[in-house]
Amino acid sequence: MNEWMLKSISFFFFPQVLLLACAEDLECVPGFQRKALYIEQPFQFTEDQPVLNCMLFSYITIVQKIVISYEIFKIEGNLGFPRQKRSIWAPPILIPENQRPPFPRFVGKVVHSGGTERAKFRLSGKGVDQDPKGIFRISEISGDVFVTRALDREAIANYALEVEVTDISGKTIDGPVHLDIFVIDQNDNRPMFKEGPYVGHVMEGSPKGTTVMRMVAFDADDPSTDNALLRYTILEQTPNKPSPNMFYIDPEKGNIITVVSPILLDRETMETPKYELVIVAKDMGVIDAGLTGTVTATILIDDRNDHPPEFTKKEFQATVKEGVTGVIVNLTVGDQDDPATGAWRAVYTIINGNPGQSFEIHTNPQTNEGMLSVVKSLDYEISAFHTLLIKVENEDPLIPDIAYGPSSTATVQITVEDVNESPVFHPNPMTVTKQENIPIGSVVLMVNATDPDTLQYQTIRYSIYKDPAGWLEINPTNGTIATTAILDLESLHVQNNIYTALFLAIDSGNPPATGTGTLHITLEDVNDNVPSLHPTLAKVCDDAKDLRVVVLGASDKDLHPNTGPFKFELSKQSGPEKLWRITKLNDTHAQVILLQNLKKANYNIPISVTDSGKPPLTNNTELKLQVCSCKKSKMDCSATDALRISMTLILLSLFSLFCESFPEL
């Protein structure tokens, strides 16, 4: 590769000493340039005296020859600098980076004009006695400055050192003054692409000159020189169709643009919508020289909706059995656009033939097909055929110069097949209200079931499906339901006053079809349950001060109004003295109270409780009362006296036996 390379700069001194060289322009570029240098000199130099012969060696690899330019520098009368007397002169030193051994290498000189005998030079700063240490050193006697190893401008571009003159004891007698060392850049860094991966997008059909993306490379060399001046080229394009030059890169800016007509930038006709470009960045500001760096840029041709979806055929056929729901046919379409975009994804619409909303159509996301479904079961007896008109569009709108055509609509012919449908009860569920305890054989209801298959002449027979309590029967021919047992509202099979039974209606088809009907019987309450009393046992101490023995409660299995309020009464007490009384507390409770302390014994207290039904029912029962001895908070009810039975009950029992023995009386 042809390159300009700056190899070295050498300064040859006459017996006089160079103090400071200043150039109007220190930049070195390939070719010939004339430099105007000015020398700041001590008073010993006179005007027009030659002080420096500078040779600039440059290699031109193109012609393989050396061009040497000589220039004699003289002192001008007016240098444009204010004169000041200094005894230490430390001109800047320029050192090319990446020098080869041997080291140490002489790079410059510091001069002391103070005339002090046995004076010594001392150098300090970063690169000498500060990290990185030992790069530079100075001859204590001559002031010659040496570099001890190769320098890297990209690591450190310049060094700011200080020089001072000391006596033999090390005491500073002059200075310090600054000594600046500049590292001259060499083209030793290739351009690098650091921001990858580089992926650009361009819409198909884009006009020529459309910017796709920008490539940016980095060069670590001195940005003020051609060493870091980059130029870009496209080395290779893959694939190379439909044109080997689909794209162009601006050599200076790095912008990649399209250079083909919109017709060639057609994604659907391309071998692939993905292009890979090998991009080369070269430094030195030229295409045919310098160091290079390469990277691959990927360009994707994005789809636009320039192809409408089209049905694969104009008419589709479907068959479905009546009473069945679900997908009945898949409608297929073709679309040349990118399947990963809304320009390909289809949206289907039923535009005619669906007044009852019995059909729906949805898009299969994997295949893009239209899945036509029955969502409301069809009836063969109502309509055996259906015709739907369906259109298809894309999720994304078409581009302005493209429109949907006739191929974007299709017809679907649907045939409904007749099946043997189950008989239907009318109404369902069936409801009826009956009193409990109606006589066995009472008619509850006559059910009515019809066969939807009106074009088929079939008979219907009835049967019981579920009768939890076994209370009912049904006539298989006419559907009359009658009782076979007493209906009981208080049965466990009755929930919320309702008894539920299921019946079947079976047609004569082949195979026969069965329909199910539900019967709800609401039972009305009859006062057929006497009230019950609780508790039936009570205990009391024979010396109790509180003679309120027990609170009694009454309950009834019947419903209101055949329950409370209840009436509580005591049967007639025998003997000259009354021992207890009963007092009503509320509609459902009463309290038994002793009128005096009783001896330790067991007593039976006859009590009657009557509900509020019409007619009312009475329950005659007894409360067993145990009178116990109580000592030290302990109740002893054992070994009680003989059971004392109510005289009233004894007399009633004797009277009953007497009547049975002498019925003729």
C-alpha cells in the first residue's frame, strides 16, 4: 500500500548553539513545503550569521527515491520577540514516537551561559523522577538530553520538564526553566469501528439518494494530522443483485445512501431483503494509501404494504350439523408482504349473510388463515343453507397507489345437516304449587314436550329421571304427573319449600333422542306437626332461694303461621296446695317457678303447649324435676325419695283403664 511516512528530523549544529527554533507551520504532509523558521538567539549571534542547517528526510514509496531539501537559516534583525537576558536556554524538543534501538538516544541540548565553573544540570518532572520514571535524562556537564526508550504518543503526547543548574554541592544557582518535549505522531494506529453492530434500515421503494445509516470509525493517532484523517469506501456488497452497486458511502462523512431507482429497491423481487456491506476506513486522507480498518454493515430492506391480500379461491364450501358450534372452515389467502409485519397479517370481516350473528371469523396468527366459526347453533328446520360474503384486509393500510381488488373478497356456501334433535319441554323448568299432605294419586301437572324435528313424524314417551323422595309417577303417553305418597314439607328432600324432580321425554327416532325437563313443586304448609318442648329435665336444690326452676322453649316443624306464638299451660295440680306455676316470657318461651321449697324427690310436672295453627295442635308432655340436696356447692340428686306423680295424671290413667274394662258403661 502506498503511504507517506515521516521517518526522521535531524538538526546539525555549528559551533554556535541553537537556542530556540520557531516555525510558522510545523505540520508535515507529503510533498514539498517551504518553512519559515525564526531563531531566538543570545547576544553573541549577529545578524545574517548562519546558525543551523536543517535537513528533512522524506520517503516516497511510490517512486522509491529520496528527496532531500536543504535550507540555511539566518538571524533576522527583528524576530518579533521581546528580548530578555536568560542564562539557561532550554528549547523545545521534538521526538518521533516508536524509535528503534539503540538507546539512550540524543534528542536535544540545554545551554547555560552563566559561566559558573563546575556547574551541573539537573532535570526533573514526569518522565524523569516522576512516573513514568527514567524516560529522559540529562548530562550533568554538557546539558545533552537523552531518551532511554521508544515513546508512544497515544499514551503520552508531551512532557513538561524542568531544568535547573546547581553547584557542586547541589544547591540551585540558576533556574528552574521549562523544557517541553513533544512526541511526533507516526501513523501507527489503524482506524477502528467501535460502535457496532452496524444495522441500517431502508424502506422498499425509497427514492434514490435516501440516507440509510452513518458509519463512524476512530483513529487513535493525532487528530490534527493526516494520520487520523479518514476516508470511507465500500469494499464488497453481498448479495450483488439486482445491482452490484446498490449503495454508496460518502468518503468523508461515512453516510451510506441508496443509488438505485425505487423499482430495483423492491423487497418482494429481491433474492433476500438483507444486504451486507464490507466497509473500509483508511487514514492519511486518501483512498489508496494509509492504514485500514474494516467492518461489516447490515442493511435491511423494510417492507411496506404494497401488496393486498388475495383469497386463494373465490368460493369456499362448508358443512355443519345443526346444533353444533365451532370452526367449520379455514379461508386461505396469499400476501407477498413480510410475514412479520402488519402489511401481511390479515383481518377478516363478514360483510353479508349474517343477520342473526350466528357466525364469526378470526385470524389464525400462525397461518394467516381466516377461521370461520358457528357461534350460535343453526337449525335445519329454519334454514338448511347459508351464504356469507367475506372480505380480507391488512392490519396496516395500503400505500396510496395500491387498492384492494375483487380477489380480496370471497363467498362461503354453508350447508346445514339435519340431526335427530332432542324433545324440548315447555316450559323448562316447570313450576307448580301444592299443599303438603294432599291425597295419594292427586294430579300434580301434565307436562308438554315437543320434537324440534318438525319434518319427521315422531312420537314422544315420558319417564321419571330423578324423584329423590319417590313421591311421583308420570303417564308415559300423555305426561300426567301424580302423587304416589304424601308430600311432606318437612322432608329432608325439600329445600326452601321446593321439591325438585327430573323427567325425560324420548322420541322414536333412530337412534332415539332424549330431552330433560325439570319440575319444581312449591309446597304449602299444613299444620300437621304438634309443637315440642325443651328441656324435659330440670334440677333444683331443696333449700334454693331462687325458685325459678327452668326456662322452657317451644318449637314447631311447621311454617308460619302454624308455629308460634305458643300457649303454655299447667295441668290441674292435686292436693290442697299448689307447688308450682308457669309464666310466659315471650312467644316461644315460658318459665317454671316453684311456689315453695320441696323435699328431696323426683317430680313430674304436667305441661301442655299449643301452637297458633288453624286448627291449633296441642302437645301434652311432662317436665321431670329433680329436687336435690346441696351442700358446699355440691348437688346430690341420688337416693331421692319415692317418685311423686301428679295426682291428676294418676286419676286420668285410672279413668282410662276403667273405661276400657267396662265399655258398656
